[in-house]
Amino acid sequence: MALGTPGCISDVTIDPAEGEIHYVIEGEIDSGSFARVLVSKTQPFFSTFGTSDLAELVVDHAVVFLSDGDTMEQLQFVIDTFYTKIPLYRSFRIRGEVGKVYRLSVTIDSLEFVARDTLRAAIHPDAIRVVAAEDSDTLFGLHMTLTDPPEYGQCYCMSLKRVGRDADFQNAPLALFSDDLFNGEVWEAPLFAPNFNFLTERDTYFKKGEIVVVKTRIISRTVYDILFAAEYQSLMTFNPFQNGQPIPTNFSGEVLGLWGAYGISLDTVLIK
């Protein structure tokens, strides 16, 4: 748990046969950056859905407050042009600071949902190397080396952005890990190109000339457990009619989603 701060995970069980609409809250604050919170609705299980319908799922009448223990701010509903064109709630005064506990409250009509997370200090990779793919002189992978601190309980999540190609950072496939097995040791891991389509052939490599920004996030154990459960379900549950496991969240109330405060480091790599 981050800095000894208590946290909780609740399981929200959604029965897809009901066809009900539920709220989804996805929020984050990185060290040195403003908070971003997307509030949306789930789509009924048996409905048709296209990318043009995405804007209709965004909830624009939520009341969102963020507190860092010293300051409270109501987040503004804006088009976040710095990252994506999706409208979301954003802070303009509160930035992420190491050691602070961030409390997010989201009120939709008469329903209030609350979550907390602590922002931990960043840990920088020792090196990120470009490695040529086998039998190719145009495709490359990335290989990261990181020295884990001696204190037990560090959790990591890697995300990537290809400059000029990706509008925002995307979690790297299979790049979520904790120091349960390598506490205080040097950890080495490959970093694959972000691609979430498991039904088609995936291009896991980078192309020569691409510029890749690697974001190393230090996350709390609470957030790690939620992301691990979500990643496991996305990899293992191929049948949409299969009874899924309860969906974890760190929000109070009947809602889906995650609120996380992250210590980050950024590395820019030219693929060559």
C-alpha cells in the first residue's frame, strides 16, 4: 500500500443479461501534472455501438471535486486538447505531488462515488535499449532494465506513446508488475508496442525512425490489484456470454472504474 495509506477495493458484479447502464469513472493524476477524470456510461450489453456514439456515453453533468489534504478544487468539464479530443473533467490548480493523498468525489444526480490514492515517488529505469527483431532490419523492440529499491512493495505500470501516431499514452501489453519476486534486485523486461486487439494478428514491434516516449508509473498496491484483475480478465475471458468475475474498483458505491495517483518518469527513445 502506498506510503502506508489504507485503501480498499470493492467488487462490483454486473450481470450483462440485465442490459442495465452503469457509470464508469476513470481518473488519474501524475506527479507534476493536473488531474484528468473521464465519466461515462456503459452500453447495454446487446446494443449496437459505433465509434460515433462515444460522445453520447460521456457524462457532462457530474460534479467532481479533488482534494489533496490542503486544497480542494472543483474540476472543470473541458475538451482536453493537450492529450485527446474526448471531453473530461480536469483540474487547473491542483497538480500531483509526491506523498499526498488525493481524494476524488464524483456526484451524478443524487449518487456520490469516492476514491482515494497516494502518489508515490518516481523510480527511473536504469536503461531502455532498442533491440532488433529477429530476421528483420526494420522492426525493433524495447528492453528495459530497472533496479528495484530495497523496500518491499513497489508496483509498476509501463505505458507508451509513439510521437505522431498515438494521441495519448497506452498501457504496454504485459508491462504491469510488482516486486513480489524481485524485491531489491535488477529487473529486466521487454516492452511491446501498444495494441489491444487480441482477435487479429498483433504488431508488437516498433518501426525504424519512430520516436517512443516511455512512461514508468509507480502505483499503489490497491491500483495494481485492480489493473492486474482487469488485465487478467481481458486476456482470459474470450467468450462474452461467459459469467465474468466481479469487477474490482477502489470507488465506493455501485460504479465501475479506477482512481489512481502516480509517480512517473519519462524516457524518449528514437528507434534506430
